[in-house]
Amino acid sequence: MNVQVNKDWRITSDNYNFITESYHASEPTKANPEDHKWTQEGFYPSLESACDGLLRKTLCKSDVDTLEGLKQLIRDTVACTREVKEVAKHDTLSR
């Protein structure tokens, strides 16, 4: 499984875990004009727990400073994780 959640996050899996990964871009150089890196942030036993972990990490790393901003961030993240679950469900059914 390798599902892009949004521009900053994706969920992958291996034989044992679901893995949340965050995207980090760095300054481009002549040697590598599109330097970027996906960093593993968490390992989870189920897709549901990976989505919960992603929500927690998104909230902790956010810079929102209003209650409305926080509510919107939660809504957006929950909507993204619902889409991930749908993709995973359809992927499983098609096998």
C-alpha cells in the first residue's frame, strides 16, 4: 500500500505495519534540483490506527492559532483519512 493522503503525508505498508510518512523538501541544489525526502513518522498495526496517528501528528505539527482553524484542520484531515480507507477497501476488494 502506498497512498498519498495530502501533499505532506502518505501512508504506506509493509508485511507487518502501516507506516505514516511526512514529506520534507529541502533547498534544491545543482546536483539535485528536486531534493525531497519522505520520513517515516509512525508504525501502526492497522490502517485505522495509522489514520488516528496521522490525525494526532497533523494536529501536533500544525501552526493553527484559532479554534476555527483547528476545527477546519480536523475536518480536512478526517476527510483525507476517510478517502484513504475507501481506497484501501476498494484495493482489498479488487484482489
